[in-house]
Amino acid sequence: MSAGKGSFAYAGGATLLDPAPSSTAGGAAPKTHPWPPIDPTKNQIITIIGKKGSGKSVAARHLFRSWPGSDRLIIDITGDADPGDDMNAIRLPQDLTRLPAFDPNQGPQVYRWIPDTRSATFRDDIDRALGAGLYPKDRPVLVWVDEKGEAFKANQTGPHGRTALHQGRHHKLSMILCGPRAMGVEPLCISQGDRVLMYDVPNPADRERIAANIGVSPRVLTAELNETKRRGPYWYLMYVAAEDQLYRCPPLPHQES
């Protein structure tokens, strides 16, 4: 997809780079992707928000599958965050507190943990599973949390969840946090996000919560989300914290119709 660059200044310093086709200065060829590529060697948090069917889970799965060089753990709260049979994910026990010891002969592995939703200690179980990605501190781990609202519930986030959000970089932990809502979720999931991907976010309260945590006015964010939705299925906005910038992004290649 060809992509040019149209930049608009927003309150808080953020800008939007829209990939509408256009020529670059001096007649050069249009840029293919104006947004910076993800560097998986850097520990980071990627938060993905959008209603059911808008593309968030597919995006999370794509990022998880393509992430190189580290162990990968799915905290699969609803039991449907399947990375694909070809990933040969190792199912971990209910009492998870640590990942299996790293075997240099095997290299990084893919793990999947599904909690017992009937457990009286359901949320504590999830928090302990998050700890498996934190320790030992020098072991690179990518954790995909599907339904982040259960793991990072506002005002109820457990000690490992708080450590992951505040100090994940010191533990070589990266996270993909996926869920439909911003309300009811620990705000640090957004404000600490290195990237925040927004698919279809129809609830005004969710839009306001996101806007407040990325420094964009709710009016502007609503307008850009609406315009992104008009582009077609699976388009999304992406906020890149290091640049304080918004990007409008077309569907990932495997989402294109």
C-alpha cells in the first residue's frame, strides 16, 4: 500500500500521520509505512483496544506469532487466544508461578496458560501467572494477555500486575494487552503503553479514558476514530508514545479482504 504523510498538530503535541496516498516532497516515491517499525529487542507494552470483531485479537495474535528471540506466554483468560497449531504451544498447569527452566538446546518456547474461571482465587491465579513472565528478571519474555480487564482491573490490580506495568523493562518483560474496553481497566495499561492500537471503540467513556491517557482531546480522538472506521474493516489508529504521535493504519496484510 502506498502511503504519504499528512500531519496535523494536536493538543498535547500529538500529531496524526494519515496514510492517504500522496506524493512526498521533491517528487520522491510515497512512503510505504510512515509509522516506525516495532523493535522486539526493546521491552515494551502494546495495548490493543476495540469491540468484538473489530480486529484486535487478530492483531494481537499476529504480533505474538511474529515476535522473535524470547519465550512467549499466553495468559488465555477466555480460552480462545489460540496462537495456531504450528506454534506447538506448551500448556502450563493451573498452579503456574514460574515458566519451565530455559533450555539453550531447545531455545525460546511458546507457552499457554488457561485459568479456571470457577476458582475462588481466579484473579490471584492470573496475577501469579503474570509473575511467571517477570522472574527470573534476566529472561526475555513476551506475555500476551487476552481480556486484559480481568488481569488489570482498575483499583484491583495484583502485585505482579503492578510490577509488570511499572517495572516490566527492568525484568525484560514485554506485553501485548488486549481487550474491548478502556473503562474498568487499570489506566496504566494505556499511559504506560509504548503503542496503543485502537480499532472500533464505540463507547464515549472509553474514548475519553484513552484520550486522557495519551494526551489527545476527546473531540479529536473521536473524530479520528470515526474517520478510521469509515476507511473500512480492520483499519485502526495507533498512538506511538516515543513520538507522541497518532498514525492511521490500514489492515494488517492478513486482514485485508
